[in-house]
Amino acid sequence: GCMVNVGEGNQPYTVRASAHAASNVPGERINAQNRDAVNGTTCGSGGGFVGYGTAIQVENCANENLLLVDATSYAGGFGGYVTIGSVAQLGNAGILGQIASVTGIAALLDCAASILKTSYCQGASGGYTVTAFDRVSGTTGSWTDEGMAGGFIGNFEGSHMEGCYANHIDTVRGEEYAGGFLGRMVPGDVAKVANGTSLINDIIKLDGGL
């Protein structure tokens, strides 16, 4: 396993996935996801252990002595945005297509899911704070309330978790979703798993046209 412990000078540490204006006022900050005119849906993700993870496997890992996670989109004491991957990213489209034809669509979701086991987040002595707000809209450039914050994971999509916990939380604040453990949790998306491959056509045939 891996561990993130203390910051500089043996002090509690802070994670930020946001850039501020010169005045350093949160309401005036420059959104991290819009830097260099790039508006990515996963940018602005901050976590005490991992900011953004897709199709990752984490076991027996921890982060301790956390003070603050501050992000514009997704923020969590352990992970900001943890999600299911795509077959194209894994490079096994042909193999997984054969698996799907034999075992069904669920096999695709299992192969690309992120898995977190027996891992935890521990706050500093005064507790830790998680905030997610001021996400910028890519279409208008204006601020929208889409921040997702969780004591452990901010946004958790189509993945598996077992034996994990968050301890010594002080405050969790998310503009759209906020939770002591998970800000938002949704099931896997078959279309996302098959993105960038011809598998979606095979899935439609397999399921009789969906």
C-alpha cells in the first residue's frame, strides 16, 4: 500500500485544484479547468490521495494529517473524481468484446471499473475541510453551481469500494452535492465503457437492440 502523510515542516497538508485571481478571493478565482482555454470535464478535481482516477485499483492505501481539499469541480478527502474507464483506454477491446459475448454486458463494467479496498482518509487534529465550488461553464464562461464534495470521494461513478472510511471530518461543502462520505454516487455507464471502440454495436446486438 501507499501513504500520504504530512506536509512541509511536519505540518497538516492542503490540496488545491483551483487557481485564484491576484486578490486571492474565492469568488474571483480563475477556474483550473479553464486554464489555457481548455474546458475539461475532469479538470478541477482534488483529493487527499488522488485527484482524478479512471479504472484504477487502490488497496491498503491512506492519507493522514489532511487539513483541506479545495477544488472547483470535484473534491474528496481521499479522491476527487473516481470513475469507470473505457475499453479503449485499457487497450483490450477485442478481448473484452469476446468476454461480453459469452458472459454478458456486466463483464464490461467489471473490467473497466475502479476498485478501492481497505483504504482510508484521516484528518488533522482539528479535522479537515472539503470544498467544491465555482465550476466554470464551458459554453458561457460564467460560474455555475456544479461542485461535488465528499468526506472520502467527491464524485464516484460506476466503481467498487470495500472496507474504506474517512475519519475526523470538520466540514464538507459542495455547491451541487455534498456528503460526509460520498458527494455523489452513480452506477456504471455501458456507453462510456465502450466509448472509442466498435463494442457499442456488439452490445446492441447482444442485448437485442437495447
